[in-house]
Amino acid sequence: MPEVARAEYLEELANLEASALGGLDLVNGALTRTLEAVEHQDIELAQLVVADDDRIDGRYLEVHQALITLLATQSPVATDLRLISALLHVLKNVERMGDQCVNVCKLIPLSGHEPPADEEMVRLILAMGRQTKTLIIQAKRAFEERDVDMAQDLVRQDDVVDNLNRDCFRLALEIGDDADKREWAMTMLLAARAIERTGDNAVDIGEQVAFVVTGLFREFEDASHPEV
Amino acid sequence: MLGAATKRKTAEERQGTMSDSSAVTATSTGPVTAAGRPAKTIEARGVNLFYGDFQAVEDVSITIEPNKVTALIGSSGCGKTTFLRSLNRMHELTPGASVKGEITLDGEDIYGAGVDPVAVRRLIGMVFQQPNPFPTMSIYDNVAAGFNLNAKKISKVQKDVAVERSLRGAHLWEEVKDRLDKPGGGLSGGQQQRLCIARAIAVEPEVLLMDEPCSALDPVATLAIEDLIGELKSRYTIVIVTHNMQQAARASDVTAFFNIEETGKPGRLVEAGPTEEIFTKPTKQETEDYVSGRFG
């Protein structure tokens, strides 16, 4: 009997995990460029992010198909099955996070080359983005290390993003009577919302870490029953 | 057409109330599925099995629940087939073989003093790896063999009813009803195995033991047997030994994993639980390694 049976299959599964989680690095790169585009109102960079989303979608399709093939040909069970199920969720979240960057970048041209930007609001959005990047890195590490505590901590980190998002909303309400500025603020609120959702996607990945480790799925936070 | 339909009236209909399973269902307090009858529970407590001085199975305790399919899985030599054969006292047929511990069928010790092993085997039927019909005997006689061997005196009509009911129960009736007098050996492998299942259920056992019943069959015949197992559990307690883990996953409700520490050591029960849990989140690493195909 070989030292480790099914070595090729296990190597393939490990490679697919690395590829799926590598999608989070692509997202982090997209988010970095998105924030730069927001900060400098850089429409060309924003268009680049939109075009580059094909790479994230491609990663999704490629790894998703390979995981389906593994399911069909290798009959994975137990931890392997949970890992594959979790990776399919992770991929979906990666793809959604890429789309949220695209959503933000598509908003940038709407406010023109020299919008009546509010410095404080831009600062808040950039802070949200940086915190979300931290979340993405932490989600990836928690998955790689199968660390449920680190995954659970994503909720605390995401609260920071949520609070900044609420601050953005309050600032938009108090932005003043200037029609152009109000329109810009409304547009930026949509951008803030997209970044906030990206943070939620990172928390969802954390939930998958707990599923892989424990075999039980539970939402870290239940938006429909926040009191629980 | 009416005449033809009347002619095709089944033996069971002719017999009217011959089928007694509904009466059993109505009076029993045991578990019963919608279309089934209550089956019996097997309890094994501290079972140790030996071939002479060699201990093949060590200290197995498990409750085999009625109207469920329990799959015994594990690598070759882990004692699962030996354990299966102890459940209807076939283990002791091997010269030098012995049993320690207790096995009960609904509380009655099947190894108790004065218990006739033949009577135990009538209550707890067995289907083997290789389909083993009596090859020259007719299909009809293959199914009726149980009555003849048990010297059960029943009328021709009753026998007709039982043969048809058993062949229907084994999903074979439609394929063989026009050639019941042809030899059982002329059937395909899958049909032969269903014939053996029909023979086993003809004597109305409480439990069906199956020792790798599909290992000699092609995938289509295998799936047909698995479907049949799924239906039979509404009437019987079923224990199946299989090397095919996907079969255990597909066809069983409970999975019991046997293993040995090393060659020459006795097999032991590592873990038993709902099949769904054994294949998604087993509690023991040993089980995880086996069901995932990671050995060594």
C-alpha cells in the first residue's frame, strides 16, 4: 500500500484550494486599485478594474469546473467533501467581491473629472476599503490555517466597516443644500454600500472556515434575527 | 379483455386474505413504515468471535435497528463478514469457530440454550456475494426451496402465493412469470441475485443479512438491487456488508466501520452512526481516513 493513498487527488484538491483562495488576492488587488480610483477620481484606473474583473470571473469558472470534476470523479467524502463545498462558496464570494469593486468603479465616471468631493466622506470610504482589505486577508489566512477563532473575529472587524458606513450615511444627510454635492454624496453612498457588502462576503468566507472544521454551518451574524 | 384480465388475476388475489402482513402491522407495537411491517432489532453486546485460537472480532457492541439498512464497512480482514455471519449463527458452521458475548433478536438470545440454529437462520436470512441459486432447479422451486427445506407443510395454492409474493418483492416477477419452470441458472447475474433474495424472503424472515450482494453484478443490476434493498427495509431489518463505500452511502441508513490495528489483530467496531454523518463528519479520524480513501 502506498505511503499516502490518493496522492494525486489530494494534491489536486490542495492546488484547487490554493487557486480558490488565490482569488482573494485578485480581489484585494482590485480593491486596492478601486480605492485609488476613488481617492484620485481616476476614471481610467476605474475602467481598468472593470476590465480586469474578467480575471476574477475566469478564476471562478476555472476552479468551479475543476471542483465539479473532482466531485464527479473522486467521490470525496467527510472533510474533503466539506472542503469542496466550502470552496464553492468561497468562489462565489470571490466573484461577488470582484463585482462589488466593478460596481464602485462604474460609479466613478458618473461624478465627472472634478466632482464636488467632500474630503471627510472620501476619507471614510478609503478607511472602509482599507479595513475591508484587512478582512479579506484575515479570511484567507483563517481558511488556510483552519482557524475558527480567527474566522469568528471577522465579525468584530466587519463591525468597524459597518460603523464607517453608517458614518458615511450621516455625513451624506448633512452634506448641505448644494445639488451637485448632494448628488455626489448619494453616488458615494452607493460606493460605500458596495464596499460594506464586500466585508460581509469576507465574513461569509469565515463561516465556511467553521463549516470545514466543525461540519456544522451557522451564520456568525443573522441579519434577519439580529437579537439572536 | 375482461376475461384476460380475470385470468391474470394474481395468486394473491385468489387467496384473498392470505397476505397476513397487515394483521401483523395492526396488532404490533413495533416500528413500522407506511407500507411496511414492524421488523426486529438485533442487539450485539460484547461480541468476540474466534476461529480456533485466532480472535477475528473483538468486543463488538451495536444495536441494529429495525426497518433500517445497516452497512458494515471496513477493509478486508477487519471482521465485518465474520460478524455478519455470527448474526444468524453461520459463523459456528466453520470448524473450530466460537462465539463469546450476547446477540439478541428483539430481546431473545439467539445463542441461548435450546435455541435451534436452523430456526435462527429461518428468522435471519442471508444473501451471499455470488448469486447461488440451485442452477438446475426451476425458478419456482428455487423460491419454494425454503419451504421444502424447512419441511413446512403448505398447500400448492399457498405456495403459489408465496412464490409470487416473493418474486414480486424481489422485483423479479414481471421478468420471470412466464418461465417459472425454467432453470434458475439460466437467469442473468442480477436476476439470479434477485432470485436469491426472493428465496430468502419467501420464508418471511425478520432480518436479511447481505454479504456483498452486488460485488459480482454490473452497475445496472447493482442499482436494481440497491433500489430493492431500499424497498425491503419497510418489511425487514437489513444488514449489508459492502466494500463499495458509495454503495454504503447510497443504500444504508446506518454505517458501521470496522478496522484492525494491524494484520493478525482482531477486528473491532470503530464507529457506527447515521450514514449521512459517517460520510460528512465522522467523529473518529480512523473513520475519516477510511471513508476518504486515505490509508497508511
